[in-house]
Amino acid sequence: MVTLQIRPVPRRRWPLGLCLVFTLLIVACGPGTLAVAPAPPTAMASSVALPTLTITAPPRPTRQHTATPTATVKASATAPATATPLTSSDLTATARPTPWPTPDHPLTSEERTFLFDELWTLINGRYLYEDFNGVNWAAQYDPYLARALAAPDDERYYEVLRDLVALLGDAHSRFMSPSEAIDHFALTQNALEYGGLGLYTMPLPDGALVLQVIPESPAARAGVQPCDRVTALDGGGYWGDGGEVGTTATLDFYRPDVGPYSRTMTRETIDQVLEVPAELLPWPDQRIAYLRIDTLWVREAAEQMRDQLARLSAEAPLDGLILDLRSNVGGWRPTLQSLLGSFLPPGTVGEFSGRLESESLSIPRDDDPPAAYLDLPLVVLVGPRTESYAEVLAAVLQAEGRAIVLGQETQGNVETIFPRRLPYGARVWIAEQGFELSNGVALEGVGVTPDIYDTTDWTRYACGRDPQVARAVLLFE
């Protein structure tokens, strides 16, 4: 077998003055602002609890900027200049994290204008690209405000705001209605409740790949397994299993090495708690662990990973780890830093920069968690669905000489988005920062280039027969 060649990890000096970001549930060292670089819920590995938030973001070519007129802030008699940013305390409670109560009545014209002005002004002042990604932002105010005020109900009004933000075309920035903001908050707490069947999936061109089956859910009782593929829902396309509790759904599946099957199930209230799957691979004379992290949105992901590694190494030390990020489309920066801190010593490993501020991506000097796996040989699996902070995770481990990366190029979609609270419980996520590695390499529009290319479509194989995992095992001595 081939020896896994991993360079020694250099000890880096800790720069004075860096914030210990683990003291805040934020990703920026700024004044109480929460920032993340996930792929948006429209690009997340399909949490079927949110069927409207499961569309995969399309691959994007390297951005070509064109100059547009500088946008000017429209005057508003009621809207403040900036919205209230989210703080760490907003993310520790289960209550709605909003500065304004959600109204118990349809929004008035004045309230619609207030919210619209707040949204437009925030993007005008904070968006990462000064040319607004080729959009004449100033020219959008009047026609979109007219559309928003003419919307027949609040849902149609929110659709107009979504359309406005979508003009930016960066696959990260997006608007959330109050109900969407509440659901997303529950997802980040790993405490999402929804009416569904208990499937956590990744979108595919012909359906979806089952990543996790929630224990004791209808899908679990029906015998659905990870690595099965969903091919149809009630005879049509599959966009998620969510629906009203008590309704039935017939899903068609395909199980590799077995064949097609169908199950009719009744939707129940699902308490979605996502895990970090891990196992010790059956390889002679070596203890090689396989561990998959499906999302960095769950803030306990790093803790779950360390617990799994401790379990797998309880009898004897591990000889290597395969870290699978092929289904991961990003999440919280604190989760990213905590994962990096498990494999790297304290120091600076990259730089986030935007129109308003720049800051380092740092590994905190923190004994909890300890960097217990600094010398553990590591192979990271990536692919076209690896996005955002999952790309940053793989790229940093590669650039710091800590891991070999195997698979295909990633999305190159790594802008950091900051959630900004809006009136009446709404929220906007704005791309405000780009990212460069410590060697000066920018990932946006480029992605992670694997050390070893492997274009095998791993989604077509049964669990335990993944050819990319088998190839990764061969890299360990």
C-alpha cells in the first residue's frame, strides 16, 4: 500500500489581538454580529423538513464584474439606517430571535415600505461586491417597491423581497420570511420539528440520496436505509417529504445491489436531530475510521465528531481518518473553527475580507476542545456538492499540509453571509466577506482542487461499497 505523505504541521505564532470567537456564537469578531458561510438553505443537503429550502444551488463560473452606477440610499421616514444584527444571545434561546414582534395582522402599506427600505438599505451598504455583482442596484428600488406594495397578500409580498435579493445571483444572499427564519433557527439548534417522514437527503438530478433516516420515524419503521435513492414522490418529482401530519405519501426508492421498492407512509411530527455517522472500516492490520459530516449548520457537529473518534479509538489508537465532506454545503463559522481546532494547532489559517472590514480565520488558543488528533493521518473527500465553509475546511487542511484531498473540484462558493434582522420577524442574509487561504489563494469561483482526482459517482453505490472510500483507505500505510 502507498504511504500517506502528510507534511509535519508547523507551529504558528498566535497573533496578538485576535478575538477568541468561541466566546461568541458568531463567526465575525465584530460588535456582536453573527456571520456564517453556508450554502443557503436553497443549496443545503436536502433537509426534507423544509421542502421550499432544498433546491441545490447551481454551479457558478468565475464571476466577471461589470461596473454599475453606485447605489444611493433612498430616504425613508420610518426606516432606520441599519438593521439590528444578531448577537450570541439571540441564538441561545428557543424563542423567535427577532427584534420586532411578528404582527398578528397583514402588513400595512407603511409596514411594507418600512421593511422594504430596511432590506434595500442594508444590501446597498454592506454587500460584498461594490458593483452588486453586475446588478444596477439603484435602479431596482422603485420597480420592486411598486411590486411589493401591489402584492395581494403577505406571502406574495415576501416573494417579491426574495426575488429582489435573488437578483444578486451569488447563491448565498437570500431573504427569509418570519416563518422561514423560525424554521431555520430550529434547524441550527438541531431541534427542528416538522410534519414529514424522517428523511434527510441530498438532491440528485433524478431524485435524492438518503443520507440519514431519523430514528423511530415512519421512514425508519418502513425499512428505508442510508444510501437508498428516492426516485419519486406520489408518482412525481421529489422535493422533500414534508407535509401535513396525518397525510400519506408513496415514495419510490432504489437500493443499490438490490433494486427498486416502494413504501406508503403516514407523515408524523418529526424531531429532526442529525448525527455525525462514523464507523471503523474493516481493513486488515489497520484501524481506519470513516466519518461523514453532512452539515456545519448543526453547531454540535464538532463535538459529535470528537465523541465518535473517542468511541472508535477506545480500544486502540486510530491509524487514519477519512473525513467525508461530499454532502456538506456549509454552516456556522464557529463549527468550522472547532473542527479545524481538532486537527490544527492555534494560529491564523486564512483571511476574510469585505467592503467594511477584514478579519483572520483563526484556530483559537483553547484547551476545550484539545487538538487531540494533530498527528492523525487524514484524507478528506470532496466533490461538486461540497460548498461554502465545507470547502474552507477542506482547503485549510490541505493548504496547511494536514490532509490529502480526494475527489472532484468543489463549488467555489465561499462568501461569508451575515444574518441581519429585519422588522416584523423577517431576516436577510447578505454576502459580506470573501476568503483567502494563508498562502493568498482565493477560493471564490475556483473551489478546492483535489490532490487525487476521482470522478466516480459514489451516490450510485451501496453503503460499505463506496469506491472513493476504498481508494482513500489505500492511501494509508
